Amino acid sequence: MIDQVPPARLADWFALDTAAQPVLLDVREPWELQTASVAPQGFALVAIPMNEIPARLAELDPARRIACMCHHGARSQRVALFLEQNGFAEVANVAGGIDAWSVQHDPSVPRY
């Protein structure tokens, strides 16, 4: 089962494993990243659009905690399930996506 982590609790989820720097995997399209993005704080930010994940899977390290994020959480949930099915053990979905990030965690991130 994929953890559903609200943006305000993401740092706590990342802190559960200090062995390697965690990753926030943004699976939105490039135009969405230009519209609104988050600043990495204690995690690496990796942007790979959802449809490119299978071809670019080798760019991700299964030993690192990965939280997936999209606009509202549906695409990122699908990516998190895909990662889990491909051997990634520590995977979560950012519940509500970047929209929730803006509302719950950082109002400076534009909503769209």
C-alpha cells in the first residue's frame, strides 16, 4: 500500500530514513513545472513527466525514499504504484499534489 502523505507531513516521512537523501519526484508536465514548483528543502527534486517514467526508471535509485507529486495526486499515485511494482520499497504519494502543497504548506506556490 502506498503511503498518502500530506505536504505538511512530508518532512516527517522523509526523516524516517536518514541513510540517503530523499527524493521528491514531480511527475507533472514541463509547462506545469513552469507554472508552479517547489523549492527543495532537505530533499532532492527530480522532475520526470509521468509518461517518461518507464523509459527513465534507471535515473531513480530504489534505495532512496521517493515521494511522488503531481497536480492533485492522481498521476503521482499511479507512478508510486508503478515504482513499487518495480522494486522501490520506500514510496509515497503527496496527497493532494502541488495544489495541496500551496494550500497547506507554502502559499507562495501558485495554484492553477
